[in-house]
Amino acid sequence: MKSLVYLEHYHGAFEKGGLGVLGKAASLGEATGVVLGEGASGIAAGAGAFGAAKVYTCEASELTAPLPQPRVDALATLVENTGADAVLFGASVLAADVASGLAARLDAGLNWDLTDLSVTDGGLVGKRPALGDTVVVDVGWKGGPKIGLVRAGSFDPVESGGTAEVESFDTSFSDFSTLAALTGQTVEASSGPSIEDADIIVAGGRGLGSPEAFTLLEELAAALGGAVGATRAVVDAGWYPYSTQVGQTGKSVSPRLYIACGISGAIQHKVGMQGSGTIIAINKDPNAPIFDFCDVGVVGDLHQIVPKLTELVRSRG
């Protein structure tokens, strides 16, 4: 199977999700990376260490801003020129726009929220949760190219130490693809990993009692080297940023460790975090639904437990 893997990059570094997908694709066949935008040629060779046999780059000025349609043009050109069987993406807001636009452009099938990929009888097969993440189903594609959007955290990047051939390419842009312009961009200040990339997430719900109590979670997350997440009720109340929302209408995450503080465990939140390796729940309500599916449950006052846990983690430094 010949796959093109779209690799997003910011500030001179690849996004973790794309590198994980690249490694998985390389284990299934021939994996070729695609790096678009300013600075692409400077970092492209680094994708070889994660499984890319070759990397295509394009630094056309139309690709400088993080807009989807010019990227659709570039990827459509590559699919036509290379005859790729599949185009794979690690999940992100931009990648979702590009993947759906490419599917429409090529009249191709798109499967999203994939948690695994395999090859059966020479054809690509994906796995994705269904029915509120209560089951996992096999999904396929009727034709080609097969376009897949992989859930964040599904594959960890694994360095293989290989090298990649880097080749630049030219593409033309449709008139409508260049009509949109980015007039401004605000980057949220962050001192730690995003919830999509974090191996450890400390998440809070309405059981915290107030937005100020999120300081407790921030301190624990910093001590663990993780990120802070939140429920929909919390972000809707303005207690914490929407970018940290975990759940059915937020982000799906798969960290190695998920610590849920003051979270009841409603199905909408469970959908977004039940793929975590180990789930620890801290809640004063012994009947909270989250205790039905967590690995470790602690019944008690999080305002007393979390600071002590932070102190213990720091002491073991």
C-alpha cells in the first residue's frame, strides 16, 4: 500500500499526531510524508526517522497561512502524480478541513475518528468507535484514494533512525482556493503540552466548585508534566478555555494517564476520554457514574486530595 501522510508543523517542529500516523503507515507499506508551507524543506528530512521513505515539500506563498483549500490543491496534485492508494491525516482542526475538502475534490471516501489501521487482503481497513464509543467497528472504502483521519493519540511516534529522500514539487491553485485570507491569528499562551499531545491529563468538572480551583489541577499537571482538561459544563460556564474541552463535542484524547477530578462521568465526557490507558477518578460522590469505568477510584474531597498528590509527586521529583 502506498500512503501519503500529511504532516502539520508549527514553529519548526512536526505535530506529534502526524508522526504517529506516519509510523503506522510505514508498518503497513510504503509511507511518503507531505510537508507544506513556509519552512517545509528545512524540517522535511526529519520525517525519515519516523518511517518516511520519501517526503514531498512545497513552500508556495499560497501555503504560508494555515488555510485548508490551498493544501487541498497541493495534495490533489500529489495524488494525481503519485497514484497514492491512501492519504492519511492526524486529527486537528486544520487537518479535518483539508481531509474533507480533499475527499470532495477527488470524489473519494473519507473515514474519520480512526483508532487503528490494518491491511487485509491487500486493502486498507480502519477501526473506529461507534454507538457512543461502546463498540469498535471495521470500516473500509469503496474506491480510491482512501482518505483517513486518525483520532489524536491513537499512535505514538516511534523513531526508527531512518532517512528520507526530500523532493520539492510545484502545484497550481484554483481561483476559489486563494480567495480567503488570514487577517489575524492569536496563539494561546501555554507552558505545557496540548491535551492532544499530552501523555498525562488532569481534568476537572463542576465538582471543583469554582474556576479558581483549577489552580489545583494546573499545579498537579505541571508536577506530572501533563496538561489540564475540562468538561463541557466547565467550559460553557466560562471556567476554563474551550480548547481544553474533552468529550463528544470537544476533543477525544488517549493519554497514558487520565486523572478526572470532580467529574461525574456522563456519557458525553466518557466518549472523549475512555481510550486513556489508566483512568483515575477523584469524586466525593460514591455513586458517580465515572466509578463504573475508571481503573482507580478515590472517594473524597478533591480539594484535600489533589494538593497532597501534587506534594507527593514533587517530593519524588
